Amino acid sequence: MKNLPLLGKKITHRYHKGDGYFEVVCDIQSSKIAKGILMMVMRYCKSVTIDLCFLFEAQTTDELPERLLGGLRFHNLDPDLCPKLAAVPTTAATSPASLERKVSST
């Protein structure tokens, strides 16, 4: 994973691969800057609409057109009503380098 976007460089990620799924956990708490931005955004969540989309990014022209994987909309989200999740410990088995080796070997 050599060309990580800004989000991938500044916060900790954990990767989980199972039968039929691939999960990426972005730990916003691992960066003071990201945490500060999140806290500022949380204050305004009840009055904004956030559209979030995931797509397959083309790296070459023969991979065009890019394809939308999915999207969701947060509208008038109240963070106080969201359940609090327990922290998941980071292990060497879920680091980007170890996952890249596992995925490329299958």
C-alpha cells in the first residue's frame, strides 16, 4: 500500500478479511488532529446532512469508468443517541503490511 491517501497516512487502520467480506477500521482517536476535527463536526451533526460514498478508483484509463460501491446519508444525526463501542486492540495480524501479504498470497 504505497500511495495511501491523507486519511491513510495520519490515522491508524485495522484490516479484517473473512469469507465474503473485507473490513477496514479507521481509528480517528489515533490522531490528535483528526480527533479535533471530529469533535468540531460532532457539535454540528444535528444541523447538517453528510453524504458518504465509496467507489472503486481507477488507476489507469482502461479501468474507467469508476464504479460506485455504495453510499449513505447522515441527516440530523444525534451523536448522543449513538451507542458507545468498546475499543478494539491493534495486533500485528491486522496491520496493513501483514494483510497485504495475506491478500496477495491467496
